[in-house]
Amino acid sequence: MTTASPLQYVAKPARPNPAAAPAEGARWSVAEIEALFALPFLDLMFRAQEVHRAHFTAGEVQRSTLLSIKTGGCSEDCGYCSQSARYHTGLERERLMPLEEVLERARAAKDNGSTRFCMGAAWRSPKEKDLAAVIEMVREVKKLGLETCVTLGMLDAEQAKLLAAAGLDYYNHNVDTAPERYAEIVTTHTLQDRLDTIEKVREAGINVCSGGIVGMGEDQTGRAGLIAQLANLTPPPESVSINKLIPFPGTPLADGGELDPFDFVRTIAVARITMPESFVRMSAGREQMSDELQALCFMAGANSIFYGERLLTADNAEAGDDLRLFERLGLVSI
């Protein structure tokens, strides 16, 4: 995989019909993706449904559980993150969770219907002793019959290979926002640092989970730039997480503006159209969403959710509420 400059994607001119998909192997320009966002809402939903049904079985939704195995004390300055040591969010720094406690949570997740278990640690990058402990977690969780995913910060090539050898299925590393806005959100690393880690994960043979956060003050062009960055990865991520900002008190984005719910649905739909073979996951922010809004997201092509009452340091939708919503909508867990 060759990683292009993050700014490459904004310069390409639109095709005569920018709402049409590019030819196989071509890249999406930001202008083309903006044209999708600008479609009448019902037209966009119809097209997203067409794409979704051409690549997935309608009504099937994959469920993942996310566990923070090491919380707080991160040296990075991501403006949205309650776990940064640079901000006063009231979050206590914790040690790496013991293996048996992780396995207890994984067993409970499986019993509740999750098929993927994701483990997150608040690090810039893992130290050797910490990575060894996480590798043991990956091996033991896989023995339970669950897919495994971790998010540990930036990796070098050797670390990625060690995780692959342990049987890791997915590595999560979000690109967060449009390339032009990245330095406004994070200054302690660059977007290219993120892309380099994604490339090392790919080279090691691990599936990629990557997405971003909307509602951080970006406009429609910013959301289009985020989707272009993801869709133009080669190949696009197997799992794409679309997060709605949760404004944590004490972080620079604590007073972030409210995102129009229809803009969130449009982001899901555009992700589905531009990344037709990826699982598109409704991630952070679902706890504040109505059943009706979530139903629109499923119609727009979302076919994965984080399941369980906690997402790292934020509340998530109640598991019982999700089960009732699935029953009301006729959705099937896979």
C-alpha cells in the first residue's frame, strides 16, 4: 500500500456527474463526495440502500463490544478525548486491566450476543511489556470464539507483526477528521503518523478498522474530506466507525456545536456509498440518539454497532434497549 499525501484528495476536479460512483480503482474527490451530501435526502437514502443491498444482506447487523483495558493518562492532546493527561476531566488514570478481568468481560459480551471484542488502551504507542500482556489477551479472547480488535495507538512494523502472529483480527486507528482540520484537533502527532500505522497494520495482514468523529465544528466540506480520506485508502477499511462527538467537560471540544441529526444520517449514507464492501458502524454518540434516528441510520447503510453500556469512558445505549429496537425493526444480529 502506498500512502498518498493527505492533501492529495481535495485537488481532483469533479466528474460531469459527481454523484456517480468512480470507475473501479479511481479515487473519490472531495467535490464528488460533497455532491453526494447535497443530494435530496430521500434520493441519498435510496441510493445508499441500493448499494447496501448489493453487498450485504438487508437487516443484518454485526455487534461489537468495546472495553477500555487501560484508561487515562495518555500523553496525546486529541481535543475530543477525556483520557488525555493534558486535560482536567476528572478521569482517574488506571493500570492495565488484569487478564482474567478482561476474559470475564469478553465472556459476558459473547453471552450477550457480541461477535467481536474490542480492547482499547490509552497510549501514544504500547511499550514492550504492555504489548506482551495485550497479545496474551488477544490469544485468550480468540479461544472464546470471538473476533478480536485492539486500539493501542501508533505501532511500528514489528509490533504489528507480533499482533498478527497472535491472531488479531482487526486494528482500530481512526483518522478522526478531514486532512485540512487535523492539526486543529491534534498537535502531538500528524495525520501521516496515523496513516503510517494503518499501512503497517495492512502489511502485517490485519484487517483495518478506521473512521472519524463528526460534530467537531466541521462543515459539510469537512465531513466530505473525512469520508474521502477513508474511501481512498487502498483498500478502504474493512470496518468504518462513524462517531458523533461526545463533548467531555474539560476537553477543548467540550463546547462543540450540536450536529444536525440528518447530517449524521447523511454521513452514514455517504460512507456506505463510497465504501460499499465495508461494515459501517454507528459508534460513539448512540446513547443520545432516539430510536427513530438510529432506524434512519440503519436505512442509510449502517450494519454494525457497539453493543453494551460502556464505550471506553462514555456511556452507550443500554443493551436491553438495543434488543428491543432490533425486534421492533426486524433486525438480525450476525
